Amino acid sequence: MIVGKNGEKIKDCSGCLIPHGEKGYEYVIEKLKAAQTETKG
């Protein structure tokens, strides 16, 4: 996490290999977890 100029925490996505839009991070993680669950099933 990175702290912004107003003290708000910002996610550091600099190492992200999956492009996504604003507020898309949670969606991407949800899809990855679902795919992982399917492969374990």
C-alpha cells in the first residue's frame, strides 16, 4: 500500500500484469479465485 498526499491508502499495482480499470482490481481477484476453485473442484 502507498499513502497518497491526503493520507488515503492507494494500492500499488505497478507489478500487475493484468490490465484493469478503476475499481476493477477486486473483480480481477474474484475471477482468479473462482478459476482457482474450479481447477481444484
